[in-house]
Amino acid sequence: MSPRGRLDPTVGKARAMVGALLGIKTTGKNLVVENPPLILVGCSGGPDSLALAAVCAFFATRGEVRVGAVVVDHQMQAGSAEVAQATAHQLQELGLDPVVVRTVDLKHDGGGPEAAARAARFGALEATAHELGASHILLGHTLDDQAESVLLGLARGSGTRSLAGMRERRGIYLRPFLGLRRDETLAICEALALKPWHDPANQDRAYLRVRVRNAVIPFLHEELGPGVAESLARSATILGYDADFLDQLAEAEFAKLAERSAEKGPDAHITLPEDELRALAPALRTRVLALAAVELGGVQPSLERLGAAENLLARKGSAGPVQLAGKVSAWRISRNQSVPHEGRSYGKLVLRRST
């Protein structure tokens, strides 16, 4: 701890961030709440998530919330079970309760090991939160993680939502440290005498994110000057506002235009009127098409696939089907088919997910 028992300023800063997101004051009289809500910290044992767990433990002592943790063992490295158990033990010593260790099996679907690990991790976190009745899951992503996400999005040619990076609030997930630098979480660990685990994968240049972290951002810092990470994170915040607004408009248009079939299961489909789709701005039109695909059980289509679906609206060439993503296809009723022009399907785009 700091000399003379003073609160380390970085620890105080982190407490303020967590308290603001939870709606809890960090100073003043403790408020004991009957049946306080349970929050969970997703903790790998690394400096970021361990610092977050320690900061959250402070709020557990105040009686306004209960704080537990979930440690996910991805089984991607030798000794991962031992690392998970050591992390769980340290969390218990901090006073977190319950502390749950979840071992997951990765399902590789072509997205690479990082994507498979992420899907398994979030699945385990959400399942545990549901089982324990937790109100929120807190994650230790930092400003540096946010900057890396923006650069990765740029490199992949991603859209507004991807470039907006991670959100401070997203469903049951809270990320209070998005304004905190990675070296500050290390400082918290040192101030509180924590023993974080340093994942060797964070130095493996086989991973694109590691190359961005250890080579690209330092290069930009050297060539463009300090503050690059902060500028990238600020761009993510601005784009996040834009993406939220466009998503809201698109959801309103989708609710107005979408006609859902009475059939369920493999025969379920959604129709969208062509004329109204054409009238939408491109930013809304692609979002409406994506919403239909996701509602049918597909996944977010790429810009190229959405563009192919948009081309159907020109009524030139093929009437489809066009494959989107997640086994969802789109087509239009061809003019040369013997259907009445005033019929239910004519003049509409049809989306269906195959089994």
C-alpha cells in the first residue's frame, strides 16, 4: 500500500470509475442494502482483470453490492487449469464470493482460435451469470485494448459499429476501465500487492492483436507523437454515438417494414418491401437487411454480402438467391414468374434461413 496508509491515487481513480458505472459513491457512509445485487468480474488472472476484481472487492465491503468472479479456463495452454485455480484462490483471498471456475471446450468454426476462445468465454460468463442471478458482468478492458480494437477494425475495412470498439455498457456487460491505461492496472496490482498472471500468448506474434500492441502502436507513438492511443479511443467514443443513432433508426425502420411469416422453424421467413428499402439511405438499408438476417438466426453479414442483397433491388439480372451469412439467403420474386403483381410476395425481398 502507499506510505502512511494513504490511498494510492490510481486505485482511487479506478474506484471512481467502477463506482460511477455502478451508481455507487466511493466516499461517505457505507450503505448496507438488504439483498444487495450480485455482480461478477470476468477474471483471467492478468493485470487488468485482477486489478478490476480488487477494486470491486472494495465495494463488496460497503454492503451495497455482492461481488463474485468467473475464471474461464480455455484449455489453450499447458497448465491452464493450475493458472485458473491459482487465480480463483487469489480472488477468494480478496473476499470475492462466489468464485466460479468454468472449463470450456473451444468450437472452431473457421474464425480462428481467438474468435473461438471469445465465443466460449462469453458463453461461460453468461451461463454463470444466469445461474447465479447476477445483474452485471464486469470486464477489465482498458483504453489500450480500445485503441487496438479501432486499429484492427481499420485494417479489416470494418464499418462504424466495429470502429466504435467496445462500449462501456452493452447488455449485462460493463467495462469501467476503458478510460484507464494498461500501465495503470499494473500500478494498481503493485499498490495492492497482487500477483497477476502474465499470459505468454500476449507476446506471441502469431496473433495480429499482439503485433498491433507491440509494434504498430509504438511505431505510431514514435512517428505521430504521444496520445495516439487516447485519440483512437476518443474516435471510438464518437463513432459509438453515431452507430447507436443509426442502429436506433434502422431498428425503427425494420419494425415498420418487416413482415414475418406465420410459419415457424425451417419455413420461417421475413419479407421486406422493395420500394421502401430503396428509399432508405444506404446506412439504414444495410442495417435493416442485417437485422432481418440476424432475427432469422443468422450472423451479421459482411458488407460484400449485404451489397449483393442490395443489388437484387435493382431488378437487373438474377433474382437470387444471394447467400448472406449463417445460412440465410435473400431473393426477390422474378417478373417472369406467373404471380399477380399485386400478390403478397411481389415487389418484396424475401429472406429465409436454411436448415
